[in-house]
Amino acid sequence: MTAPVSSQTPELTPQQERARAWQRLRELEDRAIRAGLRRLSSEEVLELGRLYRRAASDLSQARALGLDPREMTLLNGLVGRAYGLIYTPERGGAASIAAFFTQEFPRCLRRNFVFVAAAFLVFIVGALLGLFAGILNREAVDVLMGADAVRSLERDAERYHAGKEWMPSGQRPFMSSFIMTNNIKVSFFAFAGGMLVGLATLWVLMQNGIMMGVAALAVARHGTALGFWGFVAPHGVIELPAIFISSGAGLMLGYAMVNPGEYSRRTALALAGREAVQLVFGVVAMLVIAGIIEAFFSPTLLPPLLKLFAAAIIFTAEAAYFVFAGRGEEGVQVFRRSGVRADEAGDLNTRTPDYLNTPAAIRPLPPL
């Protein structure tokens, strides 16, 4: 008599279950990359979130236990791709734009502040070099700034001493557009310079820092320091941080190429690029605001101390924005946009390894 054939599916081992889950995650990622995350059904988006967290947990365990390097490489790729898909900003609509500027941009800056701080320090080093070079050698001002720039400063000093505005009112609309375009070009160059291992970005920062130090010395010698800083400060408190942010984005790219961690350079650069591009988009808006202020407010004949006071207010508001805007449920917001309920998403801060919260998954810098 023949024994009945069991209709039950053979029970999978834990290793087989993990392999099946990883394969399913790869399939969902491939579909989302080809057609977009929106083409996945609600159930598939939920599944993608669950599989992403499970793979992240598997990777954390594999690292802790020192398991097969090939397995860790596979998981690195899966987790990195899923992270990029899930945390890509949603596109379209005024609400999305508002969400970017009220939440995502300041959060992105805080996550990657260490790169922005590095850009600021390089700029300061350049400014000090320019200042001391001008002090030690008077001709260094002419050499570093160039004859045209020096003559321009002299003309501005003459206008200032004659009680005239720094910029004639008839030139302001044109200069506003020119200033915005020029600053955006500089910022994009500083950002793109990261592709040269960050060397071009460092050069832009050092060059602009040297020019700032030399200009500070030049206006002091012409007796226009107070008026000059009264002119520069209202727009400078936005313009300079914008350049530091775009340069920080470039340094992120350079760092990803130099130190990709356990990722391939291509993957590390792609992940860093997602964060860096968000910073650059925010910088464009900052420079538009700075250009308007520089053309229509900074050159006016208002007392320099009043303009410095206005600059202090602008800077305080700017600092408060970057420190406080977008705080709260930073971890689950992406899953909510994708249709995942908070209770299903879980506490990402505890269930997701810490390294996934670092800028562009770059190691070993910690999140700020």
C-alpha cells in the first residue's frame, strides 16, 4: 500500500528564509528602479519597507558576528539601494516643495553638518592667509585681488565718502540677476568639484577665503571698513553659508570616493550624491534671496550700524531655521509618504542600524 504524499511545503531553514527574503527585496528594488517607487502597489511598498529593515538587521548581525564577506557585500548592496529608493524626496506639487524647505533641507544639513563645518574651516584658513599676506607685503593686495578689483574698490570708496549709494539704483535689477547667476555658478562649481576627489572644492574655498581676507584689509586701508561690512553683511550672512553648504556637498562626494567604507565607490558616490543634491537645491533658494538683498537693500544709504543689525536678525533667523526646522518624526516620514502606517513602520531609530542614519551611508563619520 502506497503511503499518502504530503501536500505541505517543506519547512525552510533560517538561512533559506533569509535568502528568499533577500531575493524578493532585490526583485522589488529592480522594479522600483526601472519604473519608479509609485508603480509598486501599497502591499509591495509595505513589503519593501519590511524587507529593507530585515536586511538592515541581517547586515548588522553579519557585521557583529564576522560572517561571510560575500554575504555582507550582497547585503550592503541591497540595503544601500533600498535606502536610496525609500529616502528619495517625493516629487511634484507645492506641498512637496514646502515639505522640502520646511523639513528635508534643514534635516539634510544637520545630517551632513560635519562637511559644511569643514568647508567653513577651509574658507577661514584662506581668509587668514590673505589677511596676513596683505599685512606682510602691501603689494600682495594688488597681486591677489588684481588691478581691476582694486580700482573697483577705490571707486566704491569714493562713492562712499561722497555720500552716494554703493550701487546706483538704475543698475540694481540687472545686478540682482547677475549676482544670483554668478553665485549659483560658483556654488555649482564648488559642488561639482567634489568629483575631483574634493580638490576643486577646496581650491574654490581657499581662493574665496583669500579674496575675503585681502578685501577686508583693503577696505580698512581706504577707511571704508564700516560702510563695506554694512554693505556686505545683510546678504553675506546668507550668501556665505550657502557657499559653505554647496562646498560641503562637494566634499561629501570627494569623501565618498576616498573612503567608500564597505561599499563600492560607485554605490558610495550614488548615496552621497542623493544627499548632496538636496543641499544644492536648498542653496539655490538661499542665493536667490541673497541676490535680492544684495541688489535692493545692501547698497542703500541706511546707516551701516542699522544694516549690521538687520544682518544679525537675518542670521539669527537663518540659524534657528537650520537648527529647529523639521525636527520630530524624522524616521517614519518616508514610510508615511509611501502609505506605511507608523505602527507598521515601527521605531526606525531602534530597529535600523545607526550607520544607515549617517550621511550617504559614509563611514566612519557619525550622524550629528
